[in-house]
Amino acid sequence: MINSFRLSQALIVKNEEDNIERALSWGRSFLDEQIVVDTGSTDRTVEIAKRCGAAVYHFDWVNDFSAAKNFALEKCTGDWIFFLDADEYLEPADPIQIKKALQNAAAQGANSISCTLVNLSDTMEELDQAVLIRILKNEPGLHYYYPIHEQILFPSGLKTCNAAELLTIKHTGYTREAIINKDKTRRNLEIINHYLAQNPNDYVMISYLADEYRSVQDYRAAVSAYYSAIKKMPDSLSADSQRAIYTFCYLMEILVTLYTASEKDTQLQNLAKDISIQAEQILDLYQTASTVFPKEASFDYWIGYFYYKKKLFRDAISAFQQTLAKLAAHPNALGQINQNFTGNVYALLCDSFFHAEDYEHALEFSVKALSLEPYNPTAGTVLLSVGKALLRQRAATLDQFLPIVTGLYSLENTKNLLFLHHLASDISFEEFEQKILSYFTEEELQKLFKKI
């Protein structure tokens, strides 16, 4: 029990023997019950789940995730229910953070809690992230609808407490290897297309169809489906229409990525030409999206990134500043770009200021970026590039610049020294490079130059 709340964990699984133990281990010490609904595993999933102490139930698969989840809801007895997939886990699994989230939700009269979901690559690096509802108050009448990408329905209405800064879920299931191994895309497309054959005007499911194409980088099909979803949206959308927000976000992301692709990426460049992406198209989409959802920072981020890649740095600065302003004013926003992206926005902003030759603000935002993400290469390069420029202009000495660096990095830490040395070498900042080398031990120097 967490504080005065009983918390259940619920999982819908099939052939998850590689993931089920981790899925059940992270919260075993403080969760009140763990409910596993198996939909027909032929491997050791059920055996492992029982060994981990979970209550395991069988449900005949009917190509409908909502039906399976509603069955799981019937089995849960906790005051709150934490729904996770078998390839997801909370990190860090901190009961104090969960307690804060539950207390905040109770204080706000909320019946759901949103968390940050981070999608991981095959090498466990972050691909992207989103804010999704994963914890539900166990109220009478609570149920899911839609056969896939299930939506939640509370008879009293959905009231969400945003715990994105407190709770982070790591998701390994949509790495390319996992998609190939599990053939999730084929399964998902089959379910979605079956539903759309009966409900062809459902913009939510059309948007999810586009997501499937996006996940396997079929950008042509994704763009077409996202535009189709937008055309079928109702004239009036509420501020918490998260699927509509993500429809605009992901479409902007694809259009900007394709339109600004580098000359080296000929495949993306050719695709942008084939589907006739124009700058005006991106600007029009931004205007539409930001008009419908004026509090959403994601659209300002993507238009800022568009300007940044096109080297329109003053426009990029304005857009990134607007992004930060909206993130600060609306911390509970539901879109793709949330407060966890602040370090990335700072990094792009400082680089934009540097290219606009505004070194004062470039330095300011590089420090802010590195305070949040110490090894951000863009921000680190800007920091040292500003230092180099100041020395060349005789506006500062190395001894005057060094305290800025040591305010961010301990020079007794080898990882820090290697990071700074690499950046200094890349931009030919010889004075700083020599200074950093003086902090290495003889043994470290021998290893360093042996690699070089």
C-alpha cells in the first residue's frame, strides 16, 4: 500500500517470456497486487508470471485490446490501477514518486494520471517520448473502448493529473528489432483496418493508422493518413484532445524532417520531392495547429526546428523562445514536446544565438542546456565556441572563461575531461584543449593519445 492508496498493476500479455519478469519485478515490493491477463501464450510467460507472484488469468483473444483490458479491470481490486505493457517498466521505480503522484491526483480530484513514456532503440537510447495516461482510479463504470490504442471512458468524465515529471516509463517494444520479431505493425494494421472498414470517418483511428506507418518509416503513407485524419476532425476540439494534438505534432515532425533533410540523405530528399512538400505547406500546418491548440508548445518547437535547419536563425530564436514560454505557462500540456525537452530546446536556442552572433545569449542558454544535459554536444560546442570567440576578440582571457566551465563540470572527472577535450579539438580551440590536457594524469594521457 502506498500511503492510504491500494495500487494494482495490470498487464495484458502473450508470449512475453523475455520481458515478463522485468515487468513484474520493478514494483513488486510496494504494489498491492499484480494482475496478468494472458491471451494465449505458448512459451513460459504464464509460468514466470506465477513464479513472480502475480495473479494470472486467461482471456481468449478476440482481436480487441479493450475487451482484454476491460477483463483485467474486473480483476483489479486496488483504488488505482497502473496499466503497463510487458515491454514497459517504470524507471526509477520510486514509491515516493508514485505516492506524490497519487496524492496530487487525489488533491486535484483527478481520476487518471499521465506519465512520461520513453521509447528506446535497440541500443537502449531514447528515440522519442510522449505523455500518456497509464494510472486510473478504479471507479464504477470505468472501461476502455477501441480495439487498439484503447481510449478510457469514465462515466464522470476524464480528469487527468499530469505526473510526467515524477513518473517515467521505459518502453522497449517499438525498437526495430522488436517490431520485426513481434510483427506488431502487421497485427496493428489488421486490427485498425478492420475497425475502419466499419467506421471510415473515425479520425482517431485514422491517426493511429498513420502512427503505424510512421513507426516503420513509411512516411508517404503516414503523411496521407495524418492529413485524412485532420480532414475528418470535428469542427470543435477540446483542449485535451490529445490524439488530435499528436496528429498535428507527428505530421509536422515528418514534414519538417523530410523538407530539411541534408544532401547526404538522398532518400528523404527524394521522398520530400515525390510528395511535393513545400515550405508554405509547413507554415500553413503550423498556423492551423497553433490556432486550434494555442497552448501547445510542440508546434512552436517544430516550426523553430524548421527555421533552424533552414539557417533562418532569428526566426528560430523567436519560435524556440515561444516554445519555452508555453512550456513554462502550461506545464500540463499533452503534446509531443513537454518539459523533459527543455534541455534540447535550450541547446537549439543557444546554437541559433551563436549563429546570429549574439554571443551573450548563446553563452546564457548553453549554460542552461548543459545544466540539464551535461553531455549535450550542441550546447557544449556552443559554450566552447563562445569562449574561443571571446579570446580571439580579446574580450576575455582563458582564466576568465574557465570558471564558467568549472561551474558546470568537475575537472577531476575523466568523463568530463574527455568530453571537453573532444569538443575543443573539434573546433580547434587550442588554448582550452591544452588547458584540459593538463588535468589528465600521465596514465590517462598515454591512453588518450594511443587512441588518437
